[in-house]
Amino acid sequence: MDLLAHLEAYVATADEASFSRAADRLGITQPLLSRRIKTLEEHFGGSLFDRSRRQITTTELGLLLLPYARDVLDRTQRLRQAARSARRSRVRAVGVPADCAPAALARAIRAGTERGITLGMRELPPAQRASGLADGSLQYALVRTAPEQGALRVPLGLASAPGQDGTGTGRPGTGRPGTAGRPLHLEELRPRRGRGAATAAPPPLLLLTEDEVPSSEDRLLRSAARAGLPRGRIRPAGPAATALAETLAGSALLLCAEPFARRHGAHWRPLADRALHRGYDVRAAQVRTDASGVPGWLAALLASAVGAVADGHGGHGEPGGYGGQDGDGRPESATGGQDVSARLAARG
């Protein structure tokens, strides 16, 4: 027996002194209401209403139990309201890479607040973001994919000390720190021997935790081997602060996205091979009880935070409507965010 539904039928009938009006008030049929009243009377062991007269009246038992029934329904209503408030106010955890632009994440948090949603950003490695979605500890997350498969693509390149060209050879670079130079081919990282001079040891190429994804790392190692680079030259970066210090000191190269290099004043050149870039999808938790999918506004803002650019055909073709980013990872064109949202929605 659904006790709440039966108590609602009982209270409505007592208020209206009519089965038909009570049924209309609850939006149910009169026979269903009558059955609920009868079931409740059997449960309590006595009649709640006197049906012998033209207009039904509440019996002594019915009058005795009525305040308690109202109290149960009032408490239930307050419980439902508290649950709704808790759902609106609870923190929805969002898994993001550690190198996201802080200002862009702040815009996502503010946008959530404007919509009555509290977002909590969680900087996590790729594997933990994926597992967090699976176990429900994360509500949303940026998940790594192959660049040709993801809805978002983040160009990767090599950060180097200001004034270098991005190969670590000491040759002068072009442009101001953080400005992207011409695309870099891995073959350019092979050291050039100078006449009559000893060859300096080439700087290591450091990988952030975000790029220590097996499929992505394997691609890079295979490409490096084809380019004639020794496997030992590519190694994990360890703490990002230490890797940045080595990079800015000119003793290492750091594989990263342009906004990350720009924020720290490093020179940056994009990798020519787009297969070595990062791919992302913005996904929602597999265990969901409220809404479905990722809100379009959140997907667009997370795309901005991670430094994504748009491709014309879902990850293929020439860069399209996203329009690039400013120093904080903000899209330069309003249509870009809409384009990202549309592609994410199309991928479900």
C-alpha cells in the first residue's frame, strides 16, 4: 500500500466532503479514490467516513486520525523540499587536467552559480577522471581520447626558454615569449654537429602527467623513433613546477598546450603531426539520477579551459569556428563555444 497516496485521498475527502470533488482535486478517478479510502479503513480497522447520508461526513475515528494524517503529509512535503534544495546546492565535482587555465575555470564556476549549480573543480590525472565518472565521484569530466576521435582537439607543442626556437639547440627563436612559431617536426630535434666543436647533449623532452596516457605516449615514442630520436630522451616531467623551471632555464623541452606555455612566459611551437595532439570528450557520470548529459554551456567553457580548438568535421579537417583563445583560454569568438557544444551534443 502506498500510504502517502492513501492519506492524500483521506485528507482531500475530509476537506471536500465529497468523493467526486476530492478525486478532481487529486487528479484521479473517483473509483480509485474510493478504493484507497476503503483500503485505508481496512488498515486502521474502522470507517473514516459515514456514507449513509446524502453528503458524506467524517466519522469520530476519521476526525481523531485527521490531524496525524495532515502532519504526515506536511512532513513529507518539507522532506521533498529539503531534498530539492540539497540537489540544487550540492557540489557537482568536475574532473579537469592540472594545466587548465584558472581564469577559464573561474568562468565555468561563475556560470554554474548563475544557474543555481555549485561546481567544484578537481585537478586529476586522466585515469582518475575516467574512474571518477564510472564510480560517480565525479559528475562531469574532460576525458582523454585520440585526437581524431574526440569532440575536442588541443594542439600540443614544445615549450622552451624564451629566445630559443623550440628545438633546444640554442638557435634564436622568433616572436615574443608564448607566441607560437612555425609547426615543429620531430626531425628538427636531432642535434646538429658543428664543425670543429663538440656536440652538446640534447635536452630531454619532458611529458606532463596529462600526456602519460599509454595510447598517446606510444604514438609519441613511435614518431620519435621514426625521427631518429633516442627513446631515453623522452621522460616523465615529474612535478610541473620543476619541469617549468628546467624548461625556462633552457635545460629541457616541455610537451604542453600553448596557453600553458604562454601563462609561464615560455616560447612555444606546435607539433606539425596532429596525431600527437590531445583529444578530449566532455562526459557526464555513468551513475546519474537527475539530468542527462553535459550542459552545453559547461562543455563550451571546459573546452575553453583546456585550450581546445575546433575542427571542421568532428576532429578532422581545417580548424574551424572556435577562433582561438586569449591568454586566459577565453574563446575569441562567441560562435566557437556554440560549435563545441553542438559537436559534443552530436556525440551524445
